[in-house]
Amino acid sequence: MLIEPPPVGTITSVVRTALSEDRAGDDVTTQAVVEPGLAARGRLVAREAGVACGLVVARYVFTTLDEGIAFETHVNEGDEVEGGTVLASVEGPARAILSGERTALNFVQRLSGVATITSRYVEATKGTDCVILDTRKTTPGLRDLEKYAVRCGGGANHRRDLAVMAMIKDNHREAVARQGKTLAQAVATIRQHAPETPVEVEVDTLAQLRDALDAQPEWILLDNMTTEQLREAVAIVGGRARLEASGGITLERVAEVAATGVDAISSGALTHSAPALDIALDIEFED
């Protein structure tokens, strides 16, 4: 299945920022020792097994530096690959390939790492109807790319930003109470303010869960609950709202959480703690 990447404008903007950060146009080493006419071929190679992601971004890194560069992918974004797999080939002026090497690898290693850890969570919940969701705990400026990587790993995007979904968290609940309002009144106010926006309420006790149900949000987030509490929450709700389990759900625990019957599990670890996948660029120079 082909996975829709972020818009071209989003990718090129991030790529230009990264190249500017690295001052790729002022690569003193390459400009001093590599002649303009030297050509090169490179291969992006996975050094370990994982899920490929970010090749579409790497393409723009190289072609932004030199439009004459040819970039060919050999796997699809979201493919499971073994160590030693050639992911893509790049060919063209050696200067541009060398100057873009680190930036391209940073993107591919990071995004493949996010896709890989997401796929492990998804694999662990097979046999259930539970969906693995990401969060807003993303690298500033890279949210759309990292959420794309989550999709490549088989997960789903939940709440991209503060406008697409309302979420009443613990601090919001305190603010609401200080203003002498009930949770139900807060949800009603949100629906008046933004009628088309779904509402989620965060709770961390079963007593709060009952209050949240009375407010009738579309989603309820069960924060840092035990597996037994999650099972009880599913029974209490009885399908009257969608349930999201969150808070310290590790890869080792995700299967038992999914088995409780919650609709979704969200994990910030998919994006804030994903280790980079080991990927290298092997370069050969042409006469």
C-alpha cells in the first residue's frame, strides 16, 4: 500500500532549513579537495533490519543541491527491509552528493527509526482491533515528517495540532473547576466554539471517567492506568465513547493493554524516543 507523503512544500521547506543549518553550500572540505567535474555514485544501504522511510526526503536533499542528480529508490516507503538491503541509489556531481550526505542520512535514519519502532508496536497488537496512535511529542519542525513515518510503520495519526481536536487535560480540568464550571459545561462550550471539532477528555481515575462520560466527548484518554483499571474502564464505558490508553506504555506491555479492549493506544515514544536506524551511504567515484 502506497502511503501519502507530506506535501512537497512541507518537505522542501524542511530540507532547505536543514541544508542551511549545515551550510551545505559552504562545504569547505568538499569545495577545496573535490573538483567540480568529478562524478560519483552512491547507495543508501540499511545496516540493520527495519522499516524504510524518508527516501522521499533524501531525494529532495540531493536535488536541491544539484538538479542534475539522479535519485532512484529500490524499496517502497514502509517496506520491511533486512540488513544489507540497498534502499536507494544516487548519481551525479560528487560535490553535491558529499555535501548532502549527512543531511540525507539524518532524515532517513531518523524517519526509518520512527517507522521501525511503530511497526513493532503494531505487530505486538495483532489480533486485536486496537490502533497504535502517535502524539504531539515530536521534534519541533519535523512533526509532519515524523507523523508520516508513523503511518509508514503501520500506526495512525491522532492529533496533529491544537486546532484539529480539543483535549481537556488535567490542567484544563483544574482551570474549568476554578471558574466554577463543570466538565459537561466545558465540553458544551467547546462545541459552541468549534462545532465540527471532536473533543477528548483526559482522566486518570475511574471516578473521573464517570464524570467524563456524563460530558459526552467523542474520546476519553485513560492516563497511566493499570491493566485491570483499563479493563474496568472498557466495561464502564460500554462503547459510549472511544477509549485511548496512554502513559508509559512500553513495547513489552502494549499487547496486554490492547487486549483490554481499548480502541487505541498512544505513545510518545514512537517519536521522542525512537532510535535511528543504522543506514549508510556508500560512495564510488567515477573517472
